[in-house]
Amino acid sequence: GFGSGGGGGGRSAGSYSDGGGSYYSDHDAVRGWDRAYLIAAAKREACGVDANAVAQYFPIDKVLKGVAALLSRVFNVHLREVEMERGESWHEGVRKLRVAAGGGGAGEGEDVGTIYLDLTPRPRKFPHAAHFVIRCGKALKNQKPSVALVCSFG
């Protein structure tokens, strides 16, 4: 079963409130790497809701099951967790999903790619979210894409 920040904005440099203090920047504009932090801080300040507090209501396994059901129902794309080959993973907590198109569900259908999920925090792992292309889909005729989604939920 189943268990990056964009471009800079137009605000000028200075002090931005994050609800619990201030965030200072010496740049002329908000940089891409500052954007996610500032958006979360603005939401927390405007709505009084902390994303970390809300996260407890969205366990990773249930969210993945929901995403898989949505992909299956809307796009006829199916996700199925599969075992890793020896030495394939960079950490024991990484999960491997087979992505299949068509075939009626349950991971059946044409194999169209692989997704590696590294979703939980651990020491010396960066705290933000990113995706990495391990193998692009069109370098060779029948090559299937492979990507890793690396986050620190939890």
C-alpha cells in the first residue's frame, strides 16, 4: 500500500513579519528560495493557521492513497508500491512506486515510469521539498522516466 520554490517576487528588500518576529533580507527582491517560507509565514499571520499543526490531520499513507485513487479515477494512471532492488535506495525509508497507464487499475497496465518517495525528515537531510529527475523519459526510444520526490513531512 501507499503510505520547488518558484521565481522571485516583486517586493523590495527589507523586513517581513512572520508572525513571530521578522525576517530580514538584504536582497533587492524576494528570492525564489525565500518565497515558500514567506508564503507560509503570510498564511500563518493572515489566517492564524500553522501548516505544521494542520499536518497531523493528513497522515502520509492516507494522502498517498487519496492521490492514487484520484490519479486512477481521473487519468487512468495507477500507482503501486514495489520492492527495491538491493542497493537501489539511498535510505531505508525510501519507497518505490510503479506508475502504470491504462489496464483497469491495481497497478496493471503499461509501465510508464517510477517514482521514489523520500518523505520523512531525518538527521542531515535537507528540510525543504524538491524533485529530482533520475532518468528522463526520452533519451532512448523505450526509456521510462524515473523521479524522486524528496520532502521532510512529519
